[in-house]
Amino acid sequence: MQLRQDKGVSRKFEELIKLALERGFFTSASEIYSDAPAGFWDYGPLGAAMKRKFIELWRRELVRRDCMLEIDGAQILSKSVFKASGHLDSFVDPIARCSKCGAIYRVDKLIEERTGLHVPERLNLDEMRRIVEENDVRCTRCGGKLTGYYYFNMMFRIGIGVAEADAYLRPETCQNIFVDFLRLYKTMRRKLPFAIAQYGKSFRNEISPRQGLLRMREFYQAEIEVFFNPNRANDFPKADAVMDYELRLQQVGESEPSEITCREALSQGLISSKLVAYYLALIQQFYEKAGIPKERIRLRQLGEDEKAFYAVEAWDLEVETSLGWIELVACNNRGDHDLGGHQRMSGQEMEVLDDGQKILPHVFELSMGVDRSLYCILENFLDLENGKTILRLPPYLAPIDAAILPLVSREPLTSKAMEIYDELRRDFDVEYDDSGSIGRRYMRYDEVGVPICITVDYQTMEDDTVTIRFRDSAHQIRVDVSDLPCLMRGWLAYP
Amino acid sequence: MQLRQDKGVSRKFEELIKLALERGFFTSASEIYSDAPAGFWDYGPLGAAMKRKFIELWRRELVRRDCMLEIDGAQILSKSVFKASGHLDSFVDPIARCSKCGAIYRVDKLIEERTGLHVPERLNLDEMRRIVEENDVRCTRCGGKLTGYYYFNMMFRIGIGVAEADAYLRPETCQNIFVDFLRLYKTMRRKLPFAIAQYGKSFRNEISPRQGLLRMREFYQAEIEVFFNPNRANDFPKADAVMDYELRLQQVGESEPSEITCREALSQGLISSKLVAYYLALIQQFYEKAGIPKERIRLRQLGEDEKAFYAVEAWDLEVETSLGWIELVACNNRGDHDLGGHQRMSGQEMEVLDDGQKILPHVFELSMGVDRSLYCILENFLDLENGKTILRLPPYLAPIDAAILPLVSREPLTSKAMEIYDELRRDFDVEYDDSGSIGRRYMRYDEVGVPICITVDYQTMEDDTVTIRFRDSAHQIRVDVSDLPCLMRGWLAYP
């Protein structure tokens, strides 16, 4: 097992990793080999099923709700794409190595760890070297001095063809969206403002991946890029529907979020436009639908020194966990950085007609980390009280919809239970299980969040009814077998 | 546009590529750049939606039908994984370059192209060089002689971390399944035989990618690996259900497939076991459900000189198109090649208990190319007769479920149509469109396979009914707006 042991993880984190490994949520990739690189994970059957349901919720509550286009693009893109996007020059980490033992460090992180000083995102290498020297920051392993400072590009290079021409694994899914923007705008006959979404893998050669799904080298993003006319970001009638919705905003300089309606936030100038307010509302509502209590969600405004190199206005949607607040969605106003860059580099004009004028659209993005979202949801619903493990996931996010259990492993109960299982399994994610006592089986399915157990007993053989046992209440009811598909659809329905 | 022009493509192929580009099915990745590498494609909104529905069908008709486990693993795996799998040594193409102009050739393909000779899969480099010299095969561009023969490994290397340690993008999705086999077997409490499935990207550095979705460098696979005890491959009661089903088998040496029941194929010894017969039946049935006429499907047995380096018994499921028969699924008996290799390399014991004995499971796989399957389905349903384009996809594979059209673009019809659209769009893939004449709009949606158009007219304002127009018959019926969700579920249902 290649699971990295980190300082500062919580009991909940550890219990969750244990559950994940033992019950098929996720595991380190290449785990049987000692050369398994860190930061790569495989989703097991339960993790993969839960991820599918999470993405279905994202599609429903964001993509379909807002009539977005959704694409699925290549992960390997040409070198020019990343020259234009700025990643070739700017997507770098400051690196140095120990002059004695050769250990490699990310200089900004090492400074923060050793001195408690905050290193702004845009500090240059010389300034960092100066801080290292002034504070005598040294190798944590052997105490050696740092040397060999340079910028390490976090993209993975790919050699194409026999000549190994340069291309790169995308470090963010959105670059396909920008490159394809004009084709999609034309062929899909859109008008500004409109959004394009994409779910898929991105890749970053992190110096020190860690903490399970929270910092991976290969990870899933679900990104939404909203294209708009910057002169008309307040001419946005859709926002009317969310004006009274309370955002949990935490401005720069504040230590806590406060609840404030979109209307009020706009009138106080905390948010730059109706368009931005609307999408911040949508993303916060999405996590509420995923079951995160509102008080554990905040939209934290990023200061000048925290923002990504392309961001004009930036809010991070964060969720509170046992490890602290974790960033799940970067909500960035990327301005015309992307379309402008690709227009210059490719010579392909990216301007479109809006309100009688040719303009280069600006972009507001909701860039979601899928794996870490799953971690936060799992942790949020992991109930370890009274010595039992119950994963209290919303039914529409549960990896298994129902378990079908003969009361005892004996005919005719097993055949009858198998018959019900066969009836349900093409339309639902169901499991059949006849091994162990019924109480033990209930526990087994509570642990992985199965919302209902369907028990076949001797009465079933007489009147074709089964017992439904609900995970959260342990309450039991009796229903007709023929009503199961319809009832299950109701229990599993979106709120 | 980086679309590669190939010799030997058909009119249907060309029409389909045109439709794909103009209507958002797929397009070359990085297409606005001249350094866009060949063999990488982006699915646009319609292609992505159709692919999702195709995968949902795969999940329903294979994964869920057969109670398989489904995982979703990392694409980058350690070097040891591919040492064990044999890909580091054997996943190679024979290459040579022109001594005059430097053009690079895949030697086996060049020989076949220039001489018509068939080059067996396992011929070595010296033998190929001999054939080149004996037949005076030369550079097709300048007539120069070939030189610099070597084996080119088709995996993309990845450098992990600052030290750029070797890892590789997986050339087939199944390696995660083999590496994780024992953990999944134990934690998911399975017994032999059982199957593990995975849908995801694979990567191969093809020398000359071409023909759109048919030979890509980054592509989707949906792979199924069935683990079984080789001594008990006929102890397989599930196969009883398919014994009378007719496979379309084409044995080595035959030029046409013949229809033969599983029972008969087994009794004649054409198929090695009930287990293999069952999975061949499942995969053929899957393509029938996807709408491919049975007479355009065949299971072609591969001879010794065609099989992959790990295959014991191999059948290719092929579908006939305007470009000829295209291989969509490799059905391989991989024997104990994979688990044996990983057991030796990792030291992790892969044997499991079955029938009272410890055995190393064998593997039968159904390795599906998703992109080429989509191509074949699209082409199969592309109807170009009478100067019109109609994409006659089965409703459950159509990228858009329904188009909602106000008869004219005028109030109150537009608001009413928008209201119906808003009602349907979280549960269905629907489009609203009010631009152009109604006939023109019907054509627009016929072209991309939308099975029904819902038209809002003046009568709608009086009695809350709409016209449903069916794509294939152009037949129209009148239904209540309130019945739409229920009716649509019926029209879109799986057969």
C-alpha cells in the first residue's frame, strides 16, 4: 500500500481512508508495486458509483439547470495551447534542493512551514531565496543549506510520434473549452452569455502529493466556463431568481463568513455583477443539494496575493472538514486572458457580435475539484458515533441503491431474493447478499451508505411482501414486491 | 482544421465527418493550432451526450446484466506494471526511415501497402527487412531506400516528480483491473467466475493515426475482464440462457460468417467453453441493442499470426461499414498471462481458492473501442437518401431527447414553449429552438437524430396540447402537455 502518512490528518480522515480501502471506494493506483508513484488513485466499485451519481447531480443542478453545453475533450493538447494559456511560462512551482542530501523542496511551502510567514503567490525566486537566507531556512531532513533554485513546470510533457514532438497533458480541463469556443458558439448557435462545461481528468506534476484524494497528480475536474460581454454583466435577468438567496461570503480580511443575500451583496459592491452573483448562488446551492450543511460552506474571496495568475476576481468555495476548510471550487473571473491569449497565438479571431458590437468575451469560471468534493461529502456523512459506522449519504449519492437480503441463507428465501434482485438490477444499483446474520448484513450496508435494505422472509413466500429497513432511522415497513420499482424511484429521487 | 485526408474513405465517412464538425459531434483537438498533433479528438455537446448514452447502454446490458464490478482507475501507472504486462518489451511497432528524405514508416504496414503481402503479427525485424529488400519496397514519397530499422514502443512515457521517474499512460484500461484484482476479489467478497469492468481513456503513440475516430492516439475503451477457473469454464449455468442464441461466427479460413447457436458452436468445438460462448453472446446482443442489424455483425476468429501477444483464443467482434469491416471489440482469452505476470513481478500472490483448490484465475476479456463503436453506430443510422440527412438513431442513443419548438417565434407561443422546456430540461436532454421556419427546424433536428419534436402552436394556448412529430415516420400526434414526461419516458425506454 502506497498510502502516504501525513502529519495533521484527523481521526475522521483515517477512518474514511480505512473504509475506502476495505470497502471499495478508492485505493492507491499501482499499489502492489514499490515504484507506484504517489498521487494516483483508483476508484473501486463503490467510489466509481458514487462519483457517477455526484456528476449526475452536477449535470442536473448546473449544466442542465443553466442550459449549458457540455463537451468531452482530449487530455493531451498541443504545445501552442499552453503557450497561449500561459501555463508553459507561469504554471510553475519554485524549487530548491538540499546541498547536502539532495532532498527537493517547494521553496514557498518550506518557508511557510518553517517560519510561519505567508508567501504570496507572485513572489519571485530571488525574493524567496532572500527570505530563506534571512530566516536560515534549511533542509528538514539533514539541516543542509538550500541550493539549485529554479522554477519547475508542473505540466507533464508528452512526446508525440516517433519524433516525440512536444505536447502536454492538460493541467486544467478548460483549455479545450477555450480552444473550441468559436466552433461551439457557431455550430451550437449560441448568444452571449452562455456556458460550456466539461468533466474529465487533469494532470499536475505536484512536488508532494498527499492526503488521499485532496492533492493528486491525476484528478477529476468538473469545470464550467461562462462566456459574457463584460459591459453587460449586469444585464442578466436569470439572476432575479436568486436575488433573495443568501450567500455565505467571507471577504478579504474577514475571519468568518457572513450570510448575505445576492441583492445585498450586489448593492454593497461585494460582488462585481449580477452574473457573478448568480453563478456563486448556483454553486453554493449545488453543494447544499449534495447534502453539505450550509454552515459548513463558505465563499472566500481571494486577495491579490492568492489569486491564480489569470484571475481578475476570485472566490473559493470551501467546505469545512475535520482537516479544516478545503477548497472545492475556484470561482474565477478570468477576464479575457484565455480567449485573448488563444486569439493572439493562433491568429483565429475569437470576437463575437453582442449588442451590436464585436467584443472579445470575458470568462467567469466554476472550476470544481471532483475527488476532493467526494472526500468532503463522504467525511460530512461519516457517522462514527456509538461505536458504529454509518455513512448517511443522501440516497441519490449512495453508491448502492438497495441491498436485497434473504432473512436466512436458505431456500426458498434465497431464490426469491435473487428473483427480486434480477428484477431490479438493470434499472438500479442493487446488491444481493446472503452471508452472515441479518443484523451483521444491515451493519455492512449501513457502513457504505446504502439507504435501504430489502429483506425477504417467510412471510414473503406467503403474501409477496418484503421488509424495507431504512438506514438512517432503522425503521422498518412492509411493502408489496410489485411496488418496489416505483417506491425506490421515490426514495432515490432528487429533492 | 487538422482533419486528416485519407485515401480510401467513403462518401458516408465524409458526410459523417462533415456532420460531426458542423453539428457538434466531434472535432480535432487543438484544432486552431498548426502544431495540433494528429489522433486527438474533442467530443462536442452532441457527441458527448451520445457517448454517455452509449456507455449507459453498455452498463445496463453488460455490467449490470452480468453483476460485474465497475472501477475507474488512474491512467498513469508505474513502470513495473508494464514490465509485468509485457508492454515495455512487446508493445512495439517495427519502424524504419527513408535514407533520403527521412520519412518514417511502419514497416509491416508499408510492406502490406506496397506488395499486398500479409505480414504476420509476430514476424521479427530481420525478417521484415529481408522482405523489404527482396521486394524492393521503398519510400512512397521519394523512392529512397529504407534504413534505421527499430522497434518503437507505443506507450507514452511520463516523468513523475522533479526527478522525472518513469511511468506510463496506460495503453489499455485493463491493467488497473489486474493490479487491483486481489483487493477487489477480497473486499467485494466475490467468488470465481466474476467480471470487473472499466470505461476510460487509453493512449497509444500510433505512428500514423487516421480516419477520424477509427485510429486515435487517445481513445476511450470499455473493457470487461472475466476471471475464471480454467478447469471449470464449462461449469457455467448462466450460459443456459443463451444456448439457443445464434452467434455470427467466422472461423479462421472462412470468408463469411455463419449463424450458429451457442449450443451447436460448443458441440462442434468452435468455441472453447460455455463461459466464452456466453460472453460472445452478450457482446453480440449488446450491438444488436445498439441498433446494428445482425447481418452487419460478425465474430471473426483470429489466426495464430493475428492474435495479440498475450492471447490464447481470440475473436474480434466486427461491424460492417462503408469502409469495410471494422474491429470494435477484441474478445481475448488472455489465459494467466496478466495475473501470472503481476504475481511474478510484484511478489503479491494472486491465487484464489476455487472448488477447494488454489488456482491462478484465467481471464477472458471483452475489450471495446468506444469511439469506433460510436462511429459505426452513427454511420449505420446515417440516412442520406432523397437528398436529406436523417440520423435514425435509436431514441435511447440520441444525443438530444426532444426539441421544443414554438410554431412561430412570437408571443405567447415562445413563452409557452420555453415553459415546457424549463419543465423538462432537468430530467431530459432537450433543446429549445425558435429560429427559422418549422420545416427547417424539423430538418435541423432530423439531421442530428432527435427522435421527437414537440411543437407549440395556437391550439396549445387553448387546450394545453402540443404536436409530437416523430423523426422516422414524420407522423404527428397531439398530446396533453401534462402527459409529456410520462410519454417521453416511454418513447426513450430501452427495448
